[in-house]
Amino acid sequence: MSFLNRSQQKPCAIDTKTYGRQCESDDDDVPPSPASVASDSSAGSWGKMSQVSRGPPAIRRHPEYYIDSGDVVFLVESQLFKIHSYFFVRESTKFRDMLCMPARSGTMLRGSSDSYPVELRDISAKEFCRFLWVFYNPDYSYEATVNKWASILRLAHLWKFPKVKDLAVREMDKLDIAPVDKAVMAREFQVDPSRRWLETAYAALGAREQPLTKEEGLRLGLDVVLHLAEVRERIRERRRLAAEERERLRASIPPPPSSVLHEIQRVERDEYFAYVHETRSNSNSRPLSPEGSERSYDSVMAESMYLPPKPYPRAEMNISPTGSSMGPHSLTTPPMSQNLKKSYTEEDVAAVKEVFVM
């Protein structure tokens, strides 16, 4: 059977949605197939060119994932992938039923050769490479971008790879994901509710000061946007009441007597001089002036320039009830990739559960 005439075959098409197509920015694009350009060879016309005719792309083997020891051939877009079916049959019931089906008498087994591959439709070659990277990882490391893991999560959910799906979710928990992206993936790919992707994403959207943009509203849907508006109102009302309570308590506490203030200042002064003495005793060298002259050495200026700053008093830190030193405005601070700071509180998550009835 001719390979290019695939209309007579029954390709194993995999229908997909849209999210993975939006996440193809961190890898190199698949090189486009060259267009055939036919020149006009009529006599006397040396510069005329006929119209560009774009035929079907040339079928070629993938440079990395066409493995000679593989036992199944896939066709994605215009590239052939020859890999080991063990990884697909081991976990996915979808591919187990597809690849383990015996061939009819007198016919070839689908995926057994380049001329009779298993065709995967509606996915890109780049996405398939990302998915194969999980099994053929040369560095034994799973550090990757959010876009790459999003593609892997999408295909793992679509093709029913539960272990690969769990791996993608665990690795993405280590990364900073935009709340809207996290909510959309949690719904479309049915992320395990125990990972709390959906409620934490909604809580982050409700806790931030900036309103939803038009694009974010379209992605989330009208029903979610209306519920988030109620969540935002509840969070702001709770913050307002908490601020009023703090002001009331602060106003009800009488100022300390002057004798107590003098005692506090004396204790702080003694602690500071003890800290300075310890720092100077542990120092092995004294600073010199820029000219290097002992005559122009100013000990007061040197101490003010080179001694470490005074430790910040613990009593002045803003400690929250949970033990964190985050201030009231930290809820609107974007999370950091190193510390993965939350932009919401558990009270915000509770408000989301009440509104969305989770």
C-alpha cells in the first residue's frame, strides 16, 4: 500500500482541544516543508515564474525520535516517529487496545512500518516530542517550563496516562503558574481535586487588587466570572472588618508610662552595644582610608561604614496569626519562583468554597 495515499487507511486519529497549541513557545518550531516552485520554461521568457504550488509536505523521519530499535511507527504532521510501544502499552488503555489488536489475515499490522504508520491527528510534532521526552529523558531530570509541562499534561489526560499526568501535576506544583491558566487546566484536564488547583486559582484571582481582564473573563466563562465577583466582595469585606478591628484595639490600648519607655530604650541600647562589641572582637582586620594612611584613619566613620546594621527588633515585625511576617498588602504581591509565596490566604480559599459550593 502506498504510504502517501493515506485516504484508504483508517488512521488512529486523536482529537484534541486548544490549550496545548497556545503553549508552544519554549522549543524550536518544526522546520516548514519547502514549497515547490516551478519556473516557466517557455522560449524567450527567462524571468517568468509560474505561481507557487504548495503540495503536501514531504514525509521525513524525526532526527531524534526515530529509533532503530523501536517497534511502532507514528506519523505526526509530516514526521515519522519510531519508538518503543512498551511505554504506551504499559500505561494507556487507549494505546493498548490500539497497538495490541491483531492484524487481519493478509494485512499489515498498523504501525509496523513507515508505509503503514499510526497517524495521530490534531497534535503538533512539537507536542509529541515533549511527551516522548518524559520516557526518553537523557539527563534524568524533569526540570522544564510551564508550557512544556502543560503540553505533557494535556496529552497525558487525553490518552489516559495516569502516571504521566500525576508527574506533570507534581512538577507544575513547583512552578509559578498564572491563576487563570491554572484554573483552565484544572477544569479541562480534570486535575485531581486533592491538588487544590481550582480553589487556589480562584482564591488568587479573588484576592488580587487588579480586576479580571476581558481575555481572562472569556477564558474562564461568564458563570465563573460572576462567582468570582462575589468572592472578591467577600474577601474585601473581611479585610475591611479586620482593619477596623485592629484600629479599635490599637485605640483602646493606653500608651505606656514614660518610665517604661525609658527602660525599653535602655535595654535596646545595651543590646546594641553588646552586639557592636561582639562584632568588633570577631573582626580580624580594621578598615583603612582610601589613601591607606593610618594618620587619616577616622574610627567613628569607619565604624559607621563597616559595622553591620543593627538587628531589626522582633517587637516591630508584623506577625500574622499564622506565624508569617507578611504585611496586609502582601496578598496582592505576585508569587516568587524561589519561595513560591502564596497570593491568598486560607480564608480566601474558604470563601471560594462557599461561593462555588465545592
